[in-house]
Amino acid sequence: MQKKKENRFKSHGVVGTIIFHVIVLIFLMLFGLTSIPEEEEGILVNLGDSRVGWGKQEPEKAEAASNPKPVNPPPPTSKPKKVEPTKEQIKTQDYDDAPEVKSEEQKKKEKAEKKIKLEERRKREEQQRLKREEDARIKKVAEEKRRKEEEERKRQEEIKRQKKAINSNVSNAFGKSSGSSSSEGVNKGSGNQGYVTGDPNSRNYSGRGQGSKGDGFQLAGRSLKGSLPKPAYDIQEEGIVVVEITVDRTGRVVSAKYTLKGSTTQNSRLKEAAEKAALKAHFNADPNASAYVKGTITYHFELK
């Protein structure tokens, strides 16, 4: 029963809606949808041949023909076309924008940023300076190392050369003993020049020769008084040390200095011991000799 009432109410609502829309449509057709008149608007003006005239009668055509034709008015000039400016003609404004007014906070912020950038730049420059100094130091150390290595290489080459020369002299000395030569020396005559107390390996033909330790001297025209002083040393090193000496007229050694020529070692303690011993040597006096005479004293250091 209730469903039937609801269906009836719905059918009444649909019918009412249709009737309402039909009424609205009729109202619009009668009062709202009127057509717009197609008549031209404006004021009609009499067509004549002059701007002056009198009367209500239209004149004859003949009379109208006798009158001169009016000059046609000039055609209306067309409006000039609007020319768009080209890119080259477009100009920007020739005045600057008003300066931006910065707040106090912005100024402080910019100042802080500028300070930070300056600090970073200073740190970078300091790091670059330290790096340059470190590179220079490393380069200097490397150059110093190369210099020492070169000096050591030259020293070793000199030692080898001296040892080679000594070995060559020894070989020549032993070779002469079995050879066919009957003479050796720098003076005229035949025979083996030298001293019976000398060393067959020595190439010196003056002096007293090498003693039991192999020590000897060379001083032209002078003789040794007594024996050569022995150097004092307490290290396990061996080698030959040649000391250049200067002797005055009284036979006293006034200077003694190590010389590389003929030496086979550069040990500082051996050189010092040889120089001290050479200063103690004494030769014969010769008032007619030169004020100072130079010579050498050779010391052979052996392992104890």
C-alpha cells in the first residue's frame, strides 16, 4: 500500500515538472524570442546637385542637366596601417632602476659571507705557501743526497784507481825480476837505482825507503835524522796515507797536511794520526838550502 502511494507521488511530480517547463517555453516564445528588425538605421537625405535651393518641387531633369555636375568629393583616405616596431627600433629604458635599499640584517649577512670568503681564501693561500716550502725542502734534501752520493762515488772510484795503480806497480816489480831488463832508474848508467832498504814496489828513487811497517819519505836533497815517528791509532782500519810536509833549513817540519794523491783512504782518524806523526819528524840541517822545502811522508796503516 505504501509503495503504491510512493509511485503515485512520483508520477505526479514528473507530470508537474513537464507542465512547468512547457509553460516557461511558451512564455519565452511569446515575449522573449522576438526577431531583430532588418531596417537600416540613419536619416534619409535628398539627392541634389547643389548645397543651396528653394521650394518643394523637384526640378526637371533638363534643368538638372544644365547645371554643372558637382565635383565628386575625394575618396576617403584609408587609415594608415599601424607599423609594428622592429627589434632594432625597440629601445630599452635609458634610466637605471632605483637602488635597492638593503636592510640592516642583509648588510650583516653579506658582511659575514664576505668575511668567510676572505678567511677561506687566506687559508688556501697559506696551504699553497706551505706546500711550496715543503716541495722546496724535499727538492733540497734530494739534491743534497745526490751530491753526497756523487762524492762517495768519486771517492770510491779514486780508491779503486789507486789500488789498481798499486797492483800494477807490484806486478811490474815482480815482472822485472824475471825479465831480461838489467837496469832501472832515472840516472845515467846501468843498474837498479834505489836503496837496499827500499821497497821493490816503490817508484821513488830518493829517500831512505820504507821501513818495517812500509812507511817512507821523499824530500829532495835532505836526509832523515833518526827514524820516522810512528802514528798512534787504535782503530781496525788499513790503508795508505800520504802527508805533504814543509821543512825549513834547520830540518824541522813546519807543516804537515794530508794529500789525496797517493792515499788510499780518507778516514779522518788515520789522516789525523799521520799528520801528527809527520810533524814530529826531523831532517838534517842545510843552511844553503831554500828557506822551505816540500816533500812527502807515506804511512802504511795495517790491521792490528
